[in-house]
Amino acid sequence: MVEPWTVAPVVEGSNSSPYPFLERKTIMELISIETFDPEPYEILKTFSAVIQQHEEEYVAYYFDANLSATGDTKEEAIYNLKDILIATFDLLSSHDESELGLGPLRQIKLLKKVIRKIP
């Protein structure tokens, strides 16, 4: 189920926001990620992504892992986000955790809580 919400716009003319996309009314939708089918990965814990239309494209964010992807449609953005999640999981899983920097280490620890490759 998609639950839309509106982000409060920053007061016009304010230079206090480092996020220019918040300076206009922005609609975001929360999407529940429940499967990676047909890929051989299992969701251990359902998690949410945020979809936002940005000009002519859609951006899907998984803020917890600091990952995002774009697409011409909402569906394509979510598909591309799932692809990025799997690629990041596979890449970081191929390294010993002692070899990873703080950001990638945080990402793989979080992804291992929500994704598992099916043998």
C-alpha cells in the first residue's frame, strides 16, 4: 500500500536549506519493499523506500543505506533501486568487513539485516 505525504516547503527566498528540492511543494510516497522476485534474494524484514517525482523522472530512495535510483516511472525507479540494493549487497559482501570503510561497513551491516541471498 502506498502512503503519500507532503513535505513542508521551505519559505521562498530562504537560503537556509541545503536541499533546493524542498523549496517547492514536494509529494513523496512511501513504498513497502516486500520482494526481489525474480532475483534469488529473500527479504528478511520488509523495509520502505521513498519515491519522489523530480522534474521529468522519479527518484527512489532507501535512506537507511544511503542508496537511490532514478527511472522514467515510479515502477522503473523502484526496480532500479532494487537492482542497486542487490548490487551493493553483492559487492560489499564479497569483501571482508575489516577491508571496508565506515560508510560501506554501515551499509553492509544494514543490508544484511534486510536481505539474504538464497543459495
